[in-house]
Amino acid sequence: MTVVERGGGGRTYLRVGGEVFPVYGDEFRGWSLRPGDVSGLTPCSPYVYTSLEELFFALVNLRAADPSTRPA
């Protein structure tokens, strides 16, 4: 897993294979691929993960389940 934080704006990115995904949130509210999911004090979406590791493995599983992402 590669986690990259850039700039003072708190931007965080996850690299899964050759793709880079922006992720939003923090260790208190959780992490999501959608910025609106973690806008308040409590998660407002079922797609908020408690840790970056949990979000990373969800992305890995989605990528592995999609046949178009497998090498030829």
C-alpha cells in the first residue's frame, strides 16, 4: 500500500496497482473516496471506512473482481 500526503490541504492519495485514488477524511471520521461522505462529525454514508488499510483492501478486492483490470 502506498499512501501519499501532499500539500497543506490534507490531500491523501492511495496507490493501488497503477492507479492513484484521492481519499478524503481523517482518522477520527473515517476515510472515503467521496468528499461528501466525511463532511460532518459522523459518517453519513455506508462507504466510509475506519482506516486507510480497510479502504485499501476494499479497492484491491474491487480491482481483483473486475476482469477488465487483470493483465492479459
